[in-house]
Amino acid sequence: MDKLFEIENLYQMDALEIFHSRAKSKIIHRTSDIRASGNEIEETVRKIFRNKLPAGFYITNGHVVDKKLKSSNQFDVIIADNSTSPVLFTTNDKTDYLTYESVYAIGEIKSSYDKYKTQINDFVDKCKYVYTNLEREPTTPDYIYDNVKLQLP
């Protein structure tokens, strides 16, 4: 008999972990601690990213800072290059300020969606600010991390 690696079940367990953190978040939210409520889900999602991505990636939350020290708004998820000291500063509440050049991806985590709120537009505006107001040294399309180059055809 074949011994199958049940990866689908493992991903379902990750999803359950997020659902459980959302349930905890709702309980915390009822105590009016909105920040802690959001952190409950956000930290779970970041932990799952950390477990899935190679060690060369740094997963955090915080702000993107450019070479002129202009800073973005706060993002719930930032994926950065872990090989080149991307963190400029970490606050006591574990919010990081990262160099723009080290950042691969930025994102927001929402536990619910309300079509009457402007959550998506707000995220787009935050991204637009980064792309239009912050300056970044150019990187080649084949750059991954740790100065490793992809072998593109």
C-alpha cells in the first residue's frame, strides 16, 4: 500500500487554525480591544506564511521605508528578503520598519468583508502611495533573494 503525504489535510489544518484565531478574535473584539482582536488573526496568518516560505524570506508587519527615509502606512503582512538586514527598526509592539529594496510583497489581512466599507480601495490607496511616493533602487526581474539569480531562458 502506498503511503500518501496528505498535504490537502495539512492545508485544511492551516485553514482551521485561521478560523480558530478568528473565533478568538471575535471574543476579544467584544471586550473592545480592537487592536488585539486584529492581531490575533494577523499573527496566525503571518505564522503560516513563515512555516510555508523558505528561511530566506522575512515575514512581518510594519512600514516600508525608502532611501530618503519616507515611510509608508502600516501593512499587516510584509514579505522581505531576510538575507540583507531588511529591518531598520522594531518598535516595542513588534512593528517593523523595513528597507524598500528588501520588500517583495505587502498585504492586508481582514477577518471579514463588508461591501459598504472601502477596505479594498483603502488597500489600493496604501499601495499606490508606496509605488508613487517612495523611491526604490531598481532590481532585475531575475532577482530572488540573497543575490541568487534565476536561470531564465
